[in-house]
Amino acid sequence: MIQNSKGVTLVEMLAVIVVATICLTLIFSIWLSGEKSVQRTMTQNDLQADAHLVQVRITRAFYDQVDKPFTLTVNGGKVTLSYEGGTSQQPEVISNPDLVYTPEQGVPNTVNVKDGSRLTLDYTITERTASSLNNLPSFHLKTTLNYPWKDDVDEESESSGTP
């Protein structure tokens, strides 16, 4: 029988293929996990940025309500502002069309603001494409605006007569 020690046996070749497959599977799963984490973080940042933008636009409109009364509407997941009077009667969509704004229970879809002293916003924001999936990020926006810049403590102290 001839001894050839320069070659690789079939068993050795199969062992190398199995070890390489296991290593590649582990590397791919770690990469995929990182990719999902990046996507989740980017989505969360987009939700927060749009929530901030909508809140700033509503706050500006709220504090200008004496000069320009407005109606705030959440319909079909979009937030719109409609100003009464003035030159533009067209509702202005102030939210990202790729996101869905859902009012929390007890919050009306339409709010008319005319010389109001308080406006409460309570919405959950999700991606439009991800609305059927429960495991994707959402952002909850809850704030109360007071006009003219009074909080409950100031109102109570004024009504009771204490300084």
C-alpha cells in the first residue's frame, strides 16, 4: 500500500466545513442582531424628532391663539392645524406622513382652540408600516400647555389670596 501524507482526508475536509459553517452562522446572527438594533434606534429617534416637531408647532399655535384661533385634528394618523380667518383656510399637516399619531383614550380627535387656558396632548406615535407589528418602537407624547403661562400652583395661590 502506498502512503501519501501530503493530502487531506475526507473526514478532515468535512470537519473543517462543519467548523466553518458554525463560525459563519454565529457571525451572521451577531451581525443581524446589530442590524436590528440599529434599525430600532433609528426608528425611535425618528419618532422622537417628529413628536418634538409637532409639539413645537402646536405650542407656537397655542400661544398665538389670541391672534389666530386654530383647530387641531388627528385624522388617519395625521396631525393637522387649521387656522380660522386669515388668508389660508387650507389645513396644514404638521406630522410626518410615514408615522401614525393615535390619540389615547379620552382624548378627542378634534380640538378647537379659542382663548383656551389649557390644552392637553396625549398621543402614541408609531411607524405607518409597522402598525400591525407589536414589537416595533412607539413613542408616547403627553404634555399640557397652559395659557397665559400659568400653572396650577399660581392659579391656586391667586384664588386663595396667599402671596
